[in-house]
Amino acid sequence: MSAVVARFSFLAVLAVLGLTISVFAQFGHTESPLTSSPPNANNHTVYLSGKVALEDGSPVRAEVALKADCGGEARTLAYADARGDFAFELYSSLSPKDGARASDSTSLTSSELATCDLRAEAPGFAAKKVPLAGLIAGESGMVNIGTIVLHPTIVAEGYTVSAADAAVPDKAKKELTKGRKEAQKGKIAAARQLFENLATRYPKFALAWIELGRIQAQQSDATAARTSFREALSVDQKQVIPYVELAELALRDSHWQELTETTSKLLEIAPSTYPQFWFFNAVGNYNLHNFGPAEKSLWRGLALDSEHRFPKMEYLMGLILENKRDYNGAAERFANYLKFSPKAEDLDTAQRHIRDCHSAAELAVANGK
């Protein structure tokens, strides 16, 4: 059975895993709680909605968790989607009562609402806390808290401020903001022209190259996008975002060597920030038949992913262990995948892997191996 796995191109694995090409679409928390059945008359339920964004209104290019901070103890309540929007159930009178919380409950209790703050958390960024006291007053329904602004932290891993960008005239920065707004309105051609002009006039303006590359990628001009992101890196090789964008392009185009090299450079800068990029590094190595480095990257990613946001790492680890004839270990990883992703589209395939691994383990014991 291991020989079959060894020949299994990860192009097929991508299909099996249902891997989303966009890095940030992996965060995919777009489902609103309002799609569920409305609360009954005896249920006081409060939903919280809002947005997270950078100072100029652009989306945060990282996973943003919305957490309840209760006296230094934080619990994740929800995640913003790729646009920065969020909506989730904050409180319900049908939630577990104080002192009787279910381990998988995310809704807060009444006492927690009175004492906890809401904070948006993303690697390399900081934001002011929002007190939750008073949000349950009045009728049940949606409470919109507006936009939570995140600020880059200079000391954060991989998020140093480029001196070249800081030296760009304010006029150029305003033009950059204008271009971003044009892009948000869907005026892609106008935004591209604006960013091209900026990059030409200020070749050391890394953010202009980054925004130009994003527009070019959106227009499926991958060659031009790669050039733009590399121009940004020529200004400052310690920037994270150009590597993120290049890795996304490499993954989309199945350029496994490029994916491995790009994620390796990104992870040298920010080894503890992005568990998903340890996974993408493993994807690249797996396709190059570098199974040892792929396994090492997965172990790093799994160690960082304490909340199991990327369960597909478990699946790929299962494939690698299956290939090594560690059938019991592989079965455990496939089982973890189903535990952390119970509604996976490839549920039947994962269950088949578990059955095959158990059968192979029993056969190995019977043969004295």
C-alpha cells in the first residue's frame, strides 16, 4: 500500500483535500450566524458583527481571531473572513450557565459579558480592546461595533517598517490609498494604472509594488505579478507579504519548487507566525518527493496550530506516515483530520485510509513485522 502512496502526486492530494488555492480564503469564516433559525421569544440572543481593517481601510493580510479577553485568559470566539468582516453569536440565554460551560461553547455567559473585553488578534498587529459590558442590554439581535483598526507592531516577527516606504512623500501615500479604494470599488483597471504610475515614479515604494502585484494576480497576469512582488523584495527582503503573495501564486500554479523555496524564505523571517505556510512548504516538498522535509515542516505547523485551524495538515501527515509504513500513526492522523474537520467533503476517503491502515497494521503483526 505504501508504494501506491509514494506514487500519489499531490495534485491528486489537492483534489482529495479540497485545498483552497487562496491563502487567505483558507480562513474562510464567511458563514453568518444569521443563517441559522431565529431565536424563539424566550431566548435572549445577541449577535456581534463588525469589521477589522488596517489604518487605511485595507484588509489585514493575515488570519484575524476575535477573542474574549477575561482577566488575561483569552478564548477564541470567531474569525474574520478574507474581507475582514465578522458576525457571530456573542451571548444567548440558552448558552451554558455560569460555572457550567461546555468545553466547545463559544458564546459567553452573562458574568463574562460584564467583565471581558473583545480583542482582534493577528500576527504582527495590535488593536485596542473593546469592552463587552452592556452589550446584552435591550432586545435580542445584531450589535454592530463598527471597524476595529489594527496597527502593525514594529517589533513583531516579520513586520518591520521599511525605511524606504517611510521616506515616500505623503502625496504618494495618499495616491496608494486612492488606488486601494478604486480596487475595492471594482475599478481594477484604474487601480492598476495608478499603482503602475506610483511604482514607476517611486521604485523604492515597496507597498506600491505589492498592491500592483495583487492587481496583476487578480487579472491572472501571474508573470507580471511575480515581477512586482520581487521588486518589493528588492527594496526590503525582510518583508513578509511579498513572500505570502508569491507562495500563493506558486501554489495556484502548482510550481512546487517555487512554493518550497518561497515558503522557506518566509519561514526564516517568521517561523512562529504562520502555521499554514509550514503546511504549504510540506505540500511543495511532498510533490517533489522530499518526504523527510515535508514531514519536518508538518510537525512544525502542527505544533503551532494549537486551535486546529488547518486540519489538512493532519491528512497530509497521515499520507506521509502511511508511506513510511507507520500504519498506526497514519490512522491516528486521519482520525484527527476527521475529528477537527467532521464535515469534510472527503470524509469517505479519510475513513477508507483509516480502514486500510488498520488492515495493514494487523497484517504486519501477523507476519511478525
